[in-house]
Amino acid sequence: MEQLVIEAKKRSETGKKAARAIRAEGRIPAVVYDEAGKATSITVDSVQFNKVWRSITSTTLVTLDVEGKKYDAFIRDTEYNIMKDQVLHADFLAVSNKKPVVRSYKIQYSGTAAGVLKGGFMVKHVPEVKIKALPKDLPVRIVIDVSPINIGDIFRVKDMNLGDKVTVLTNGEDSLISVAPAR
């Protein structure tokens, strides 16, 4: 996946009046937090931000270019006006890629289990898993192909293949899905 870049400018004005003026210019007021918790006030172009924001997950790493200084960052939070379909404010979390982070992922499934085609039904057990990895090594999403699972088979957490750079923190014996026979 290509690296997504959001260009930003530092800002000194804060408050409602300044935020309205920034939005009138077609920009979004935002804050970037570093790993120590230090905050820097910035603005980002609303068109560029929305293009990136609408196409990513909460674990997608973006490059935040603040007047030439580049940060690897997650979009941590947004304030969104549903009536105007407009982002009002954004928070970024800059990370160093030297310290692993822990994230929870909802499991997504693809395909139709072989056991379901034979009359069984699929039972989902654990809806999400916790993983630990460097921010640059985090998967965007976890998708499991369930096609080979037959009646009576159990797909466990330890059966997932996420690569050697990712550590799964959820118990490996936990069942993700199984296919039960028809009653």
C-alpha cells in the first residue's frame, strides 16, 4: 500500500473564533501529539485530509508533513459534524517506529466455509484479537479465508498467519470460528 501523506502547517491561534476562520479557509484545525504527550497545534487541508481519512482504518500509518518535518502518525480522533458532512477537528498521534504498539483488530472473514456448503453453520467465537508490533509493521486489517473449514473444524488464533514481525497477544488456543453440524 502506498504511503499516505497529509501536509500541515503550524498554527498559533486557538479557540472557537480562530477555528471558524481556519475552516473558512478550507482547512481543518488539528493537533499532533508525540509519544511523550506534547501537543503541537496545526492545520491541514480539508480536501486532502478527507481523501485520506475516508480510505483508511484506525491502524493505518500516515505521513504527516508539518512544514517539511515528517512524522509517522495515526489519526487518533476526529470531531465530525454529521449535519454538514464536515470534519471539524482532528487529532494525530506521532510514533517513532522504535517502540512496539498494541492494537485490537476486529476479525473479518472472506469466502464461504466448506462445511456451510455441506449443510453446517458457522459459529463466530472471538470477535477481535490483540496484536503487538512496530507501527510500520501493523496490518491494515486482518482477513481470514474460511473456505477450507469443514464441519467439526475449529479455526484458532494460533492458525492465523500474520508474519514474523507481528506478535499475537490473544491466547492462541482461543477459537475464532468453527463450523457446527446442522441439528
